[in-house]
Amino acid sequence: MLRPVAVQCLVSTLLSIWALSNAQSDSNAPVIQLRLAGEKRKHYEGRVEVFYNGEWGTVCDDDFSIYAAQVVCRELGFMDAESWSPSAKYGKGEGRIWLDNLHCTGGEKSLAQCESNGFGVSDCKHSEDVGVACTQKRIPGFQFIRNQANNDESLTVQVEDVRIRATYSHRRRIPITDGFLEVKDGGKWRQICNEDWTEKNSRVICGMYGFPGEKRVNMRPYKLLAKRRKKNYWGFSVNCTGNEADLSDCKLGREIELKGNHTCEKGMPVVVSCVPGRAFAPSVSAGFSKAYRVEQPLVRLRGGAMIGEGRVEVLKNGEWGTVCDDNWDIRAATVVCRELGFGSAKEALTGARLGQGIGPVHMNEVQCSGFEKSLTECYFNREALGCSHEEDAAVRCHVPAMGFNKRVRLSGGRNPYEGRVEVLGERNGSLVWGTVCSDSWGTMEAMVVCRQLGLGFASHAFQETYYWQGDASADAIVMSGVRCSGTELTLDQCLHHGRHVDCPKGGGRFAAGVSCTQAAPDLVLDAQVVEQTTYLEDRPMYILKCAQEEHCLSSSADNADPSSYRRLLRFSSQIHNNGQTDFRPRAAHHSWIWHECHRHYHSMEVFTHYDLLSLNGTKVAEGHKASFCLEDTHCNEGIQKKYECANFGAQGISVGCSDTYRHDIDCQWIDITDLKPGDYLFQVVINPNFEVAESDYTNNIMKCRSRYDGHRMWTYNCRIGGSLGSETEETFPGLLTNQISHR
């Protein structure tokens, strides 16, 4: 009988033999180095390249799988793989195709351990080079092995994390713009020796932290601090060109000999100082800011939920247009981000991921060096036409850590995207959590909360939240009278009562709440259809009784003779959903209103305003607040109709579909019976009360020039809000900002 000690020894011996044989089998696989290269749209994706036998090569897409992608990403220090792409999506590589017919289980520590034809044995071309997209999150404590390609200048920087560590005197500043640069490698934070450091390297670090540029720094206080601090240097220098979007795209420099306290004797740890963009800089005196007119930008972002993201639009010949996504990469996206006062690009988005624009496509096949001051300075192909808005390019930029999301929270909701709004407010000289008064609380205010929390767009604004159990200690109202324009970065930037809180209903069940969503619709009226279908009709009163009951005529019709005529300005409305998700009415089925005239239910009581204005913006003909039944009248090719008014069906407008109200149906008009001849502005506003959340409200307004001679009406120059440059503001007052007095 074996004793317990003997059994323990035997098991220990067997485990040692197994571990040794396992290590030998692992060691049989060649030690390789990996990198992600090519035409990237994120810094954590690219063509898979392998360093073996002294040279870089690629991997063929034959038999490649998500398991192989997982091995690649983990070997590069990422937590997991998102996807993989065949057929040289990130461009064709050069040199040898090292691996072909790869079969991985997903558990291998290196791509070299996966079954394959063997190194260099391949029948592929570089048109079959494989690429992967990894998750952005790094493996904590990951140790990068660099013994294979240390002397190779093509190896990129691979670290677990990067930070700017502020000095004690700068810790409370927001955002943190200055400090010692540290990289995390093998679970430990390390400094970089500044002997080989350049301004181009600093430019890349600043870009990662949301800043458009770097600046020189006074080194004297940092030298004194560095002498007192214990240093733990990283073993390499860094070699950036300055146009990389992330440190991981920079080349690894020379190896630094680590000699304890004698490391980096001729230098000190790297210090980085960045310049924040205008939106994040400490505010200057208001007197100076008003003395200078801000120059009209040539590039803007539209349709994004967060600050620093959106569809890229360019101003050319006084008209805003979009950029085609052919060749759109992270370098061009970074030029846009820096131009607008953000850092480098996190992602270059294609395929109208942040909604479709309107108007012309101004640029195609854009190529940037990365150092241009504006996207308009980059090369683009003036001959390449025929791009549709389905290919509109967009960006997501790095923005500074401002801590906005720590000053507001959602409480009591069923998921992290909804709940009662609770804010940090001042009470009796100290900061406490409290609720927001729901008087005047609407979609615009909810939009700001969702953006501040980084949760996307608002899908609903709630004025009663009794069904959500919030934190009892935060029941008291600390903010009231909130009114937002929708562009604010935080709720406390909106107009509000300040310290003197006034909320007649009180908090508790009447506190403000929101629900947020990652995607939103975007309705746009087709201005050309309105212009082409406008005409006058004289219609007898006796057949307008139904329309009169629905308040579609001006007030003078109430006393009109039944045998008289009303003069109607008629037109068609074609409203397209260019957004990322369906436009659905806020009201539930049971609260829709039956309209006898139209013989169907109207899901929105006020969906559009039709108005005729004098040239100075005064309303001259009583328009109609049109309620609508929403349905898919026409859809783009390949899109199925989903919504139909008939038989009490579901109502809405699908993405890629439009709802058309023809010129010949009741109430599709403005009553101009009492109008005097002259020049006017014809205005249509969709979703005027912001009842349903959209990704862009500026394009909800359309204005045309109109001339009436007493017999005929000419309608011309119809334009959508936000489609023209600032010099057109005089011709179309309110068109740029969608300033409609409705509240």
C-alpha cells in the first residue's frame, strides 16, 4: 500500500514530466513577432504581419477562422478578437506569405503553435492577405516578448496602457494636459527616457488624450521632481512620425540599457504638455470672446450622439456636402478631429454609419499626410463622381477626460440606459446628489443628459418617475427650470434657476427621467419635391367643411360665406428617414386619434408646421399644425416596407424609407385667401416640438423664397436647414440654427 507522502511525490513527478514535455512541445514552435499593419480605420485592427527568420511577411486567408483571430489578438495583448477579414481588406502586404491553411483552436499562446502548411509554404497571393479587428481592451499585466525583432526598425510599440501622470499641483486641473508620460508593461507603470524623445512623439500622445496639439513645457520644476522620485524606466525609446492616431502605430526605437539609477543618465523621464481644443480649454474673459467673430468653419460633424463624433461634412461654394468613404482611413479622420479641436481619431467610419447626409458629395478618395491643418487641404480625386450618401464617411475622435459623467447619474431604471436623473448639486455649502424638477423637461434636456453620460441619444424624456425606485437620500430637488438648446456638454451648462430652486410640484414622483439609446432616426424633407409640386387652388367652402373642422383653414374662414372660395397654396411633402433607426411616434396605439376626414388614426397630433412668413420672419398666413399618420410610402431599393396606416397598423418611417403626403389630399396646404401680393418665405418644419428624438434637428426646417402677384405663386430656392454657409443667413433667417419660437 502506497503512503500518502509517496502518492504526493509520484503525482508531483508526473506533473513535472508533463509540464516539461508540454514546455518542449511549446518550445518546438518558432518564436515569432506579430503586428497589425495596412490601411486602418481603428488602431486595434489591420493586416496580420508575422516577423520570422529575420523578415516580415503576411498570413493567407485560406482556412482562417475567428479562433485564429483570437490567437492573433491575444498574442498582441488584446483581450479578444471582434472579427477577421479576408481578401486584403487592409491592403496588400509585401514580402513572404509566411502562413497558409491555418487551423487554430483558439487556445494557442502563439500563432506559430497553430497547425499550418509550415512557414513559407503557401500557394496564395497578397490579394488574399488576412486582417483582424481586436477588442480595444488590453490584457491586464500582459508581458510583451520582444526578443525576436528588437533590432528591426519595423516593430511597433506594444504596451498595455499609457497615461499622462500629473504633478500634485496639477492633479485637480480638468482636463489634465501636462505631466510625466508613463507606459504600463507587464502590469507595471514605467517612465520613458527622454534622450531620444521628439515633439512628434508628444503630438501622438496628446492626440490619444483628446488634444489637437502639443506645446513646449517649462522643464525646471519637472527636473526637481524627477530627482526626488524613484524611477522605473521602460527598456525602449519611441519613434513616431507625428501623424499616427495611437502610440501602438509608432515604431519601437532603440533598446535602452537598464542600469538601475544610472539608466538615462544624460536625460530624465519624458514630460508631455498638450494644448486643449476650444471646447475644453479654461474659459477666457467673455469680453474678449465677443470682440472677435468666430470664423466660419470649413468642416463640421453631424448626426453623432457624443461630442467628437459624427458624419463629416465640408463647406464648398457656400453649400455643405459630405465625404465619400472610398479610401477613408484613420489618418484622414485624424486630420478632421484635430481640425475641430479634438485629439486623434479613434475610428474612421464608413457606409453612412452615423446617418446619411443631404446635398452634394464634395470629396472622394481622400488622401492625407496627417499634418494638414484642414481636411480641405488633403488630396482628393475631383474626377471620381457617382458616390451616393450610403457611402458617407464619419469619425469618432479622442476627447479629453473631463469627468462630465461623474456629475450626473441615472437611478432606479431597469437597465443602465434609463432612470431618474440625479445630479450633484450644492445644498448648504456642500455637494449632494439630488433630482431635477420636471417642469419644462423635454427631449432636448434628455439629449444633454444622455450625451453627458456617454449613453448616446435620448429616446424619451419623462416628467414622472414614480415607477423607478431612486436613491432615497437623493429625493430632494437640487436643479429646476432647466432649458437646453441641445448642444451643451453638461446639464449645468443649460439655462436653469441656479441656487434658487423653484419646483411647484416638487420632486419624488415628478422628478425628471430619461431613457437613452445608441441610435436615432433623422427626418429630412425633400426640398425639391416641395418646389416642384407647389401650386394655387381656389376651392369652394362647401367642400372644405371637413378640413375646417380639423382647423386646416385660417380663422377668417369661420365667418366665410358657404358659396365663397378659399385660395390654397398646395404642395407635396416627402419626408425621408436618413438616420440609423426607425422613426416611431411617441404616443402608444391606444392614444392615437381617429380622423374622420382621412379615415385613419393620426399617431402624432402635431407633426409639421406649414407657414408663410414676411421677409423679416413675421407670420403672415396662418399655417396648419398638421397631424400625420406615419407610414412607409416609398423605400430605397432592397428595403421592405414595415409601417402602414390601414387597419390600425403600426405607424412609423423605416430607415431608408419616406412618408409622402401628396398635394391633393386635405390639409396639405396653407390658406392664403387674405394674403396681399409680395415676396415671402415659405416654411415647413418637421417634428417641431422635438416630440421624437432625432440625431439632427437642424435639417428639420425647410425654407423657400416665394413671390405672389395676386394670381400666381412662384416658389424657388428651397433649402434645408444647415445646408448652406453662414453668408446665406440673411436670405433665409433662422435656416442655419432652426430657431423656431415654439416653447
